[in-house]
Amino acid sequence: MRRRRLAPLLAVSVTATLAPALATSTATAAPAATPSTASSSAAAKGALDRYVKQKPRWKRCEADAPAELECATIKVPLDYRVPGGKRIDLAISRLKSTAPGKRHGVLFSNPGGPGGPGLYMPLGLRERLPRAAQQKYDLIGFDPRGVGRSSPVSCDLEPEEENWLRPYKEETFDKDVSWARDVARKCEEKAGDTLPHITTRNTARDMDLLRAVLGEKKISYLGYSYGTYLGAVYTQLFPGRADRFVLDSAVDPARAWRGMIQWWAEGAEPAFDRWTGWAAERSEKYGLGDTPKEVDRTFWGLVAQADEKPIEVEGRPTTGDDIRSGMRGAVFSPREATEAIVELKKAADGRPASAKKLAAFTGSEGTGTTGASADAAEVPSDNMTASFWAVVCGDNSAAWSRDPETYRQDAIEDKGRYPLYGDFASSIKPCAFWDRSVEPATEVNNKVRSLVVQNEWDSQTPLPSGQALHADLKGSKMVTVLGGEGHGVYPNGNACTDGTVTGYLLTGKLPAKDVTCQATAASNEETRKNQQRDALPGSPLPDRAPDRF
């Protein structure tokens, strides 16, 4: 086992990176300290020094996990403004470089969420990354604060309370407001002292503390979906510590988080239009209509029929809202959407239909169970949902109106503008009743040399979202996969995308200009296979719940 002594305070003192006595602009690494005297600042520095001097006790993660995957737990401050106060656990893992002589450094990773555990992500990366990249890095995983084995948070929510993407209906809106208020209340009662500090900024600080504990001057990083926002926040807080950052399927920082949820509705409309054209061109095979308009009528006719009386498939009722909700993700793959509607049409006519192909419409959305920790006994059942709300509400409370009527009006208006999903995305959420954020939202605007990677047709982070992050990261280059379907790009077997990203990870050299790749049938199929398989927790292209990033 490679052992490496910690540099006393690495190249720059811990005070300069984490100390809470620094100013509080969005570009600083640490929040303002409550005390302002020199003595209290020195005490805060000393408290942080003690964190940096931790020596992880690496051991095999699980008896049935590969022996090479080592896990440890370190302590981090709950509140970086008061580092001598309450401490919480950060569960970390590593797969060491397969060729120490070729080792460049550490590659941190995050699978998305917010609330997704990443402790086992190195196993997924080992399965998927090219051999040269595995030689180049120690692969570092971690469960973000409040998630999985990192002092997991809970709101004691019942499963039905976790179902949060609710269609607007005048007759149920008051009930939905009560639900949102109750979720916020239960979270405050159960974990009110902890949840305000389960934020992206603090997770980025944890990453930098982990960097120091590992004795590294810089980190490289591979983040998916929400993980792109976490990576971008890290580059903003610690630009001098960011080495090679790959941000795959990107979040627009300016729209975190209500605007990102609303983008699910905005992004679905052009995908729906693309689907109607695709299905019409294949009318002879599928029989949904000879023109896009006829295909559109077929779809909305099924919605209306299911609104009147749910369509049953193997005894499971499917409502019009179920169809709209499921179609939001399905239309990003025209073939899959078409095959699903063909089966739905059979069921509506009382004929036998394939339940497997109708899973998008009959599955449960918003339960918060996808991505649960491998050791469920140690983690509350609502952990992913509780940590999700902590971040989505706590990162930027200013994005959320405190007036329920605002959500009613937005839901009505957006259902008109984005009929497939507008009311789901814009209606009331628990953030309307959440406490104010401890810190302001992070404004991302830096020149760190990172790489943004984006599919053209992505159901969770649409293309304009990736373009917005690219614009914020002035030193970045962007890889756009035209015709690319699915959420999560790298690696997918496409020589253009894989070659560009791998080249950057191996050499640190960005392409001279933005890169446009063309998706292939094989690369889109590979993405679908990755997202549908029974993947290891935290695999690089995980099966993602439709209500998470």
C-alpha cells in the first residue's frame, strides 16, 4: 500500500483555503465566521488544522466488495463557520492507481442527485474507464455530506410524502400545499440543526478538506448531472486546486434549483415535436399517424381517454397524468416513445399489451429510492429525498417564492406553455416553506480549464443547460453530441466523445476549440443499456430516477 506523508499545509495554508475568517463573497471558499477577533480566527484555524491532520484508516469496504476498494471515514465540520463545533462523518473510498509509476493524482467523482451516494462509484469507473485512465489516477469516491454513510439525514417521511412531482389540479392544490408545508415541517423537526448545512458549497469544502487529508495539491474530477454543479462550485471556491474537471450532462448554475426543475418541462416540448415527426415518418410500421399533427392527436387522445377512465395494463391503472409524466422522459428517445405509445394504444383498445414497454407510464415516479445506499440498514429510507430537499431548497432559497399562489399561477401558465409537463415542474414544492439559506447562492464565473460534455437530447439537463455552464466557465471547452440521447455521455463507445474526454483526462490538454460529435446508433444504444442495467451503486452512467439530476 502506498503511504504518503501530508505536506505540513500543502502549498498554501489551510487558512487560505477553508478558514472561516475570510470575506463572504460568493467566490470565497469559506463563510464568514461569527467571531471577528484575531484570537477567535486563530482558534478557527487551529480547529481546521486538526481536521487536515487526520489519517484515514483504510480497510476493505465490504466483505463481498472487491478487496482493492478501500473505505475510510473522516470527520468534517458541520458548519465551517464554527469548525470547533459539531462534526459529521464523511465516508470515502479509493481504488489506487494500477500503475503507480504512471500516476498523475486523484480523480474524485460524483454520480448526481442531489442525494446520490458515490462511495462505490470507483467500482463503476473501473468497469468503464480505459486502462490508461485507471493507471493515471487513484479513483476517489465519497458519499456527500448527509448522504448514505456520511451522517445520513432523514425527515421521517412516508413513501407517499416522497412523491413530489405532482400535476396541478384546482381541486387538489390545497392538499398539495399542505403536503409541501408538512414535508418542510417534518424536516425542520427531525433535522433542523443539520439540514441548513447540507449544501453544495459545504460539500465542495468537504472535497477540498479531503484533498488536503490525502496530501494532494490539486484534484481532478468527473461529475455527472448534479455532480456538474458540485464541480463548478468547487472550481469557483477553489480555482487553484482544480486540475482536470469533466462536467458531464450539465446544470445551469443560474437556474439552481427551481429553474432547473422547470427546464424538465421546457426541454420536453422540442423533444415531443421531434418524436411526432419521427413517428409520422414511420406511420406504415407503427400506425400512429401519417403526419406530426396526426401523431400529436393520437397521443392527446390517449391522455384524454385515460383522464376519463384509467387505462389498465396487467391490472395496473394508468391515468392521463401518468402518461404525460412518463412521456416527458420517453420522448428523448423517439423509438422507445413510439413503441410505448403503440402498446398503450393496444391497452386502450382492450388488446393485450407489453407491460415492459409501458414501464415509463406505469412506474412510480418520485419515490426517492433510486440510488439508495448498498447498506440500507444503516441509512434511513427517506435519506435521498431528505438530502435532496436540503440541497435544492438550501442552496438558493431566493429562487423559491414564499407565496403558494405564485406556484398556482405558474403551474396554470406553464401547463399552457408546456402541456406535457409544465404543471408538474412549476407547482408547489416544500422549498416554499423551507428556512432561508445560510449563504447566498454561488455565482459561477471563473477561468478554470474544464470540459463540459452534453448530449443534444437529454431528458434531465437539456442542451441549453450545458451551454449555459460552458458560458459561465470561461476557461472551458464543450463537447456536444448531436443526436445524442440519454442523460450521461462518457464513456459510451463513441470514438469522438470518448477520445476527447479521455485525452483530456490523460494529458490535461483541452481541445483547441469546442468539439461537435455525431451520435451513432451504437452509442445511443450503449447509453440506454447503461441506464437500464442493474448497475453498481454510483456507476458512471447510473440508472437515474426521473425526479433527480
